[in-house]
Amino acid sequence: MSKKLIKSGVIVSAMTLISRVLGLVRDVVIANLMGAGTSADVFFFANKIPNFLRRLFAEGAFAQAFVPVLTEYQEKNTPEETRELISKVAGTLGLLVTVVTLFGVIGSPILAALFGGGWFLDWLNDGPNAEKFELASLMLKITFPYLWFITFTALAGAILNTRGRFAVSAFTPVFLNIAIISFAIWLSPTLEKPEIGLAWGVFFGGLIQFLFQIPFLLKERALVKPSWGWNHSGVVKIRTLMIPALFGVSVSQINLLFDTFIASFLMTGSISWLYYSDRLLEFPLGLFGIAIATVILPALSKNHVNAQGEGFSQTMDWGVKAILLLGMPAMLGLILLAQPMLMVLFMRGAFSITDVEMASYSLIAYGSGLLSFMLIKVLAPGYYSRQDTKTPVKFGIIAMISNMAFNLIFAIPFGYVGLAIATSMSALLNACLLYQGLHKAGVYRISRSTIIFTLKVIVATLAMTALILYALPEQTQWLSWSFSHRVSVLAMLISAGAGCYLVTLVILGIRPWKIKKAPTLS
């Protein structure tokens, strides 16, 4: 039983909670400043493209390939050889990302035309959305360097995570939120186009995150001079693993960009409504799903390196149970309380009740896929920790093609909500394929105790749902209340639902604080 693994999970969740809370504050400030109009659409667009590449070069494909290899080096090689690996990785990755960043800044109009096709066509034909294309091209020049900063931030975070320093990398995103909030409050109101101020917030937020990691790398004796090492054995292994992982991680990001491309042809506000609903989805996903996945990847990698098959399976089982325990009520909570949460968080300034209603539809659609998104985060490390990046790619491509098909099917009758429905359906397919692959390989199979555990969680979630539905006020009541009263009622509903859920679990014999733990990192 591992107290250290649980402690690491709690630390990551706590740090992530701080970051996510500040992220919500950031979105509240943005919603108040720009609502869901043209300015908001363009800012979210300009922020999404470098974030797409961040998933590839930074904490996505790179981390999934780098962490297992670095763990192997730390277990089997000398400290000098490990430092050499870090040096070669930093130099090789750094040069590649520098080239990509320069292209992004110089070629921003090309990127804006590629991913904002509807705006580009309007610009060519002097249509009503021509201004969006010009503004997006300008803002991409400001936001794109964020990719360079966050890549090295992710490299540092991966190194620290393999050494058990989870809190540092989990806390780092706080600085991005602080930067955007600060620029939104003090710079944006002074500009003719306030969204430009937010773009500079992204730029400086990335810079601060990068600088914050340096002292901790020094303390771990891991701050080394970058050097080119394309043919270094460790780098060869990482890029061999990373190339297929690029496709696997890019699946969800390509889906999001495809959503953005289609949304550029839809009514103004579509991109913003999808963004605000996605942000609420990201709160539990980051707090629980990503935090748990961050903790188990190094543990799974060590289990694999040391040929601890039973420990590997136990770690996977712990991750799945934790996801079910936290993800099931979070999913139903998002769906049931979509409108109240959007009212409390965003309905002020330029964000109207119409925006609340429109965003709630996509939040419900996204929320239905939350458990699938979270399970993907835990099941995928079962492959990456064994240095198998090809299988998740195969499943990811299937999911991506399915998502594009779902987009075309649902976007026509349901507009932007159809895009969210398609994303959730493809996530469910991806999660099922990932588990099926682990099951067939004999790596992880859901035990009878986990099935019984799942059934009890479902019963507890249904009890929570019934209570919330019984106590949930009508929309007219929410609109008639003051902000403070809305907050208190929402807090009461969440607390009552959580209390009902926990009490039902205890009655059914589940003690959440006594779930079987997986082997430790040390």
C-alpha cells in the first residue's frame, strides 16, 4: 500500500485546485470584459492554436515519451548520463520548437486562414467577419511565443515529476492565470481593442512560468546547458516513442481545431460558448483526471522497468477506481447544474442570460463525456509507461475520424452544440478502445471487486441526482435573486449533493479514504 502515491495525488490535486480556481477567476474577468462577442471569439481562437501545439511539444506527446525514458535512465544509468540526456533533449527539442515558433509568428495570417476558414472567406469577400481574420492574424503574433516558453516549462516539470516534486509543476499554471487576470484588469481597459491586452497576458504568463521552474531545477542539479543531440541514444528512443505519440495526443486537439474551423462558419458567439462550457469541464478534468494521470505515469513506468506486473495492475486499478469515484458525481453535477454555475460565474458585464443559456447547452453535451475524458487520462499511461505509443495512436485515429463524422452529422441540426456532442461521443469510443487493448494484452483487466465498486458508485450518484433535481429552483427564481443569494443556493446544492453521495457510499460499504492503494514510486 502506498502512502506516498496518495500523498503525491493530494498535492497535485491541491495545486491544481488553486490553478483551476484562478482559471475560473480569469474566465470570469474575461466574460465580464468581452462576453461572447467578436472580441472573445478572436481571443479564444488566438489562444487555442499555440495551446494545440503545446499538447504536442510540451506536456502531451513529449511528456508521455520523455518520462518513461528519463525514469529508466534514473533507475539504470549514472547521474552524469542522466544529465547528458536532459542536455541533449533540451537542445534538440529547443531548436525544433524555436523554428516552429518563428514560423507561427511570421506566418500567423496563414494559420488564421487555415483554422478560421469562415473568417478568411469573409475577408476575401469583404464580409461581416473580415475584421475577425485581421485581428486573429495580429493576435497570433503575440500569443504564439507562449509555445516556446511552455515547452521548456513542461520539460522542467517532467524532470521534477520523475523525482517526486509534483507540487512545483502543478502550481506553475497559476502564474499564467495571474498574468492574464492582471493584464485584463489593468491593461485591456486602456486599449481600443481589449483583447490585445489579454494576448500580452498570455505571452508574459508563459515567460513567468518558464522562469519559475529554474530555481527548482538548480536544486535538483538538473539545470544543464542545452546541446544538440538528434542521434543521442536516449533522444533517439524518445523521438521514436514521441512520433506516434504526437498523433495520439493530437487527436483530441485536432478535433478541437476542427470544431473551431466549423464554428467559424456558425453564428457569432459559437466559439465563445464552446470555450466557456469547456472551461467548466476542464475544472474537474484537471483537478481529478489529469492530477491522477500525472501521479501514476512515473509509478507505472517504474513498475514496468522493474518488471513488477502485479504492482502495475494495482496502480492501474487504483487510478480507474479513483476516476470512477470522483468522475461520476462530477459528470452528473455539471449536467444538472449547468445553468446555475454559468449564471454565478459569468453572468455579469457583457455576458448575458442568453449567453448563459447558449453555453449551458454545450456544457451539458460536454459534461456527458467527462467520465470518458477522465478515463482516457488514466488508461493511456498504461501504454505510454510501457513505451508503447503506437497502440494509442491507432485508437486515437479511429476516434478522430469518428469525431469528424459525428461533427458533420450533429453540427447541421444542432450547430455548435452538435460539435460538443461529437467530441463526447468520440471520447467514449477512445476510452473503450484503450481499455479493450489493455484487456487483450493482459496488462489490465477490471476485477470483480472493481465492477461491484462501480455499481455502488452508480447507485450513490443516482441518489445525489434525485436530491439535486428535487431541490433545484426554476430559472425564473435564479434570475430574481441577487448574486450573493445565487452563490449561497448553488453552494448549498453542491454541498447537499456531495453529502448525499458520500453518505450513500458509506451505507453501501465504500470508504473513499480506504480505497486500495498502488505501489509507491520509491
